[in-house]
Amino acid sequence: MKQMKKWLLSGFYIFFVLGSFIPEITYAQEKEDVIYLKNGSILRGKLLSKDSTHIKIETIGRNVWVFEQAEVEKITSENVFNEKSSWSVSKKGYFNSVDMGLNIGKNQASYSLSMINGYSLDCGLRMGVYTGVEGVGETIFPLMASVEYSPLRKRFSPFVILQGGYSFPANYRGGEYDYYYSYSKYKGGLALRGGLGLHTMLGENFAFSISGGYFYQVLTQEYSYYSGKTIYIYEYNRIFLKLGLFFK
């Protein structure tokens, strides 16, 4: 199990790091001609011809423009302007993310449904409150503080996740157990989560996310019987894998 966790986390790290650089390389290879006119106008496209008196350029939509040299301030070759390349989750303002996935343990996989509501800063830091319903062998309702950080302001942006708080059990009290144990009471406990993720912007304020990492949960079960009580503490170690949607 330890070996599987090691390979899973290593695979996620390599995937997210490579994913953040591939789009940057693609954008850098695309060039277009840009004409700056003296009246302040800017035209982007393909330069068709240029002589001592006139300049001809084809813009988006196969529109062809002809200008006199006296009207032109300068001509440059620049990276293709792509509105999508400016999309980023690292913009100041409120955000909401909804995720679903699995909590994977030894010989067991349980569901995970969650939501984060919070506030994003221009520096790429996002802080919020994590709530949801999770399965770790028992059904729990986590309530955690969530901190995420995206180092890149790109359409494809890796991020780091750190979350911590408390989880409440869905099954608070059990029924009769046997002659000695009259009833059992379930209590919540510490919840910690950390991992890596990747946002892919699908619009200016809308993104798809994939994430994975480690989830640690503590739950307590108290058995009360005629002569006293016994307390059991359970520790759950899980690998989480999630897909989600991010809204600004």
C-alpha cells in the first residue's frame, strides 16, 4: 500500500508540472504580424506585402487592409494574441468549487462529494471553507479551512491544496449491541488533507479541475455498558482522487 501511494503521488506531481509548461511552449511558437498606426489603431494578422509606399495586411475573417507608409508607426512580429491565454483562476474575488471523487484505502474505495466557498487573491492564494459528505468506511460530514495556491497565472495552472478541520459522523448513536454493551456513540475527529491539482480554464470565470493527494481522518467510537465504557479511536489513511468545476 505504501508503494502504491508513492507511485500515485509521484505520477500526479510529474503530470501537473509538465501540464503547466506544455501550453506555455505552444503559445511561444505562434507568431503574427502587428501593425501600429499613428492614429493609435492596432491590426493583427498576416503581412501580405510591403513596399516604399504601401503596406497590405490580412486580419481575422480574411479582411485585407492597405495603408500608406506615412500612416504606419511601426510593424512588429509578436506572439499570437489569444484571449484564452489570459484566463486564470488567480483573479481577485469570490469563488466556488464543486468536486466529486473517491477516497481510496486498502481494499476499499468510498465516495467523496465536496464544495469550497471562499475568496481568491491576486497573488494566487485562495482561502475558503470546505464542506461535503465523505466515505472513509463510515460516512462523515467534514468542515475544514481550505488554502490553495496557484503559482502560475495561466489557462493551465497547477495548484497546491492544504486543508484541516473537524469531521462529524453521520451515525451518531448505534442501537443495542449485546448484553454487555448497551449502546455505542460515535464522535468525530481531526481531518487533514493535502495534495496537488490542475485547473484548466474553460471560460473567463469557469474552470475544470483534477486533484489528488492524501487524506487523514480520526473518528472515535464510545461503547457504554453497565459497569463503565470503552473508547475506540480509529485512524483512516486515504488517497483521494477528484474531478471538479471551479466558478468565479
